[in-house]
Amino acid sequence: MAFREKFAWFMVALLTAAAGFYAFEVGAHWLAVGEAPPPSIKLAWVYVGIVVIGVIVGASTLVVGNPEEADAPADERERRAIDKAGNWSGYVLAFPAIAGVLHYWSSMDGNLLFHTVVGALLACQIAEYAFRIWLFRRGG
């Protein structure tokens, strides 16, 4: 398995765990209060901290295992797969974000709109790495 594919697997796992943490925190507050909680800078910093520390530790571990492959530029097949994955993940971002805006017009719940857009961003990033894995496996 190539370095970029290993890194994509790692990122899917890390981002899924971090997004699960975010969803659990928002969901627990929502159940306790009965409505979408307001945006929390503390929750955002914890999420960012989990991702940053996770990426530093995980990428360092993967690089130590194979430094020459990690330093190599992406070949044509990898560049094409990375570009396609980025394009397709944009659709994953657009659908819930637009749905959140349409729902906002009927409910006027800005907190729900905020969490919908954040969820769309989280899903988009996870989908981008998942699409990369799929494209790497099928040959670009």
C-alpha cells in the first residue's frame, strides 16, 4: 500500500473519530436542552486540537516507517485521484449545506444552520479521503 493511501486511511479514521466526538457533544447538549445548542468556541478548539495532534502523531509515525516514499512527489495517477476526490467531496459539502439553508428559511434556527454547515464540512473532509482510497484502489 502506498504512503498516500495509508495516510488517507489514517485520516478517515481520525476525522471520523473527531467528527463523532463533535456530534456526540452537540447531540448530548441538544437532548439536554431540547434545541440545537449555540456554537461553542471551546468545542471547536477541542475538535481542532484532536485533529492537529492526531495528524502530527499519525503522519510522523507513517513517515518514520517509510521516509523516502513519503517525500516522493505524487505520480500522475495519484494526482488525478486526488483531484477527482476533491471535486466529488465538494458535492458532499454542497448537499447538506444547501439543505441547511433551505431549512433555515422555514425554521429560522441559526444554531441548527451552524451545526449543519459544520457537519457538512466534516463529512466533506472524510469523504475526500474515502474517495481517494477508492480511487487509489481502482486505479485513478
